[in-house]
Amino acid sequence: MTTIYLLLRQVHPEFVISGKLSCQAFYPFPKDEGKLSVYDGKLISPMQSFDHYTIIQKLKSIGVWGVSNIEVKDTELSDQPDPLPNSPVHAYINFTAHSSKDYRKLSKKLKEYAMQRGCLYSSI
């Protein structure tokens, strides 16, 4: 039996346009090397992840959206825990099995799943 869990993504304010997520919210940029940073929802709540990201790491987020590990798999991607010294609950969604030209299409699928679920936490 597969355990279902959420992967929590912090979304920069520039990636919400007229109240809707841009696919950039789930797009790995070149510096990410095909690995999209997320928080492991088995280990942290959306609110705790937001606080960690904005207060501890001092980064900008308008809110937290999530996709399930099943949705990631259905998008032909994978996820993996990736604990970091400053973020032991860090994980990533792995796009590296695909060509970078496919990233936009894949990120759009993840965005659609996240939008169906809705914002999981926002400070506004």
C-alpha cells in the first residue's frame, strides 16, 4: 500500500497573477539543476514550512501550495528527501529524467494539481 503525502512548495509573490498560480511556481530554474525544492509534508505542516521559509530563511513566499507524491508520479516525475543542514525537512521533485525543454509542460501539470487543491497556507 502506497503512503500518500504532500510536497509543499513555497510560491514567490511574482508567481501568482490575478489570484492564479503561474506554472513558474513549479518550474525548476537552471540553478536548481532539475531538482525543484519542496518541503516534505510528512514531516512539516504548510504553516510551519511557510514560517521556516519566510522567518528562518528570510525568503519571500505568498503562500504554500502542494502536490501529492501520487500526482508527482502521475506526471512522470519523482520526489526524494534531501535533508539540508538549515532545512532537515527539505525534499525535491526530480525533473532530471526529462529534457529541460519538457520542464514547462511538466510544471504546468503540477500547477494544475496544486490549483485544484488550493492554497494550503498564506499569511494574507
